[in-house]
Amino acid sequence: MKIIHYLSFIFITILIFPIIYFTFFFDSENFKNSIADYISNKIPGDIRFDNKIDLIFFPNPKIVLNNLAFLDKKVDLNVVNTEINSNWINILRGDFKFKSVKFINPTLSLNLKKINQSDIQNNYFLHANVENNSKFLDQYLRIFEKIEIKNGILKILSHSGEHNLEKANFIFNNLEKQISGTFSFQNLNSDFSLEARSKSGNYESMSVSIEQKILNQKEKIFLDGV
């Protein structure tokens, strides 16, 4: 019986210790600044979010950032809620090796008007630099083991008008270098699904499968390649 009481005491202590710590000793303002500094050092650009940080204790620690915004010269990202998952040891140590992040209702605006048309043709179509593009992906994705996007919107602003990808749901599994997701493109009246798997140690070479379903039609279009 003593052993049972002892184990029960340890279990209860483990449960209530995080609550006591975050209630009396946790400095949310300093923690917020530390997160911003950590991410800013990893990703070039201006990152902002509301001062209020929501913490969920169980079953695993989760940090919720509200109204996150990321800005640089060509990209504008706004996210209603950002859920960051970690573990107790990392949180208590102030170690920001986060396990996963979920962007809920994000809107990403890409302004191609700020890019010279000849640069777009040369860099993205005629002489695309796969190595640089893979380094770009690694730079933004390597912070987390998994990145999930729920109900996202991509707005592409070009000289021909605005083109929107909507209802975007994606998962980036960075440990296995896999990407899967679905989205809608109203300009083509179509829904898309995508599966991609790395053929190398990074995102430089990907095996990609895309399915296009035209709305109100039975036909589907399939695209497979590397």
C-alpha cells in the first residue's frame, strides 16, 4: 500500500508541477520575445503576433499564437491561429526545438508585380534553379518536424490580375521529406490533390503526383513526374 501511495504522490506531483510553474514562475512576455527572436534568426523577414499567448497543458504542451503575421518584400502571410507543439522538457529548458506547427486559416499573398517579368521567366521557367529553390524550402521548413496548413488561401497578385488557391490543406513531414495536400483553384474550376516524396536528402528532387478534378464533370486529369 505504501508503494501505491508513493506512486500516486509522484504521479500527482508530475501533473500539478507544470501548472504551478506556469502559474507563478512563467514569464509570458519574455517567452513571447524568445519565440520571436528564435524564429526571426531562422527566417529572414518581419514576424509579429498578438501579445496574448494561449497555453494548453495536457496531454502535451501546446502554444497558441494569435494573429501571426510574416512580412518581407514580396510575401505577406497572415494566420488567425498558430498552434505550436513541443514537450515539457523543451519548454522548461527554454529550448525551442518545436515538434510541429499548425497554421489555421492562413492567408499568403505573393505579389508578382514587384518582380520583373523577365526575372520571372528566366528564374522560374526558362532557367529554374532547383538547388536554390530547395534551399529556400529547407530554410523555411527545417524548424519543425511537421508543418500542417488548415483551410489556407494563397493569393497570387500578377499583372494579369489576382489568382487564388483556396481551401488549402497541406502536411509537410520534414523527417521523411513528404508533402501531401488538397486545394481548390477557381480559375480552372477544379479541385486538386497532391502527393510528393523526396528522392534526395532535401527538397531538391521530389517525386510528385497531382490529380485534378474538374467541378461538375466526371473527368479527372493526372500528372506524375519528378
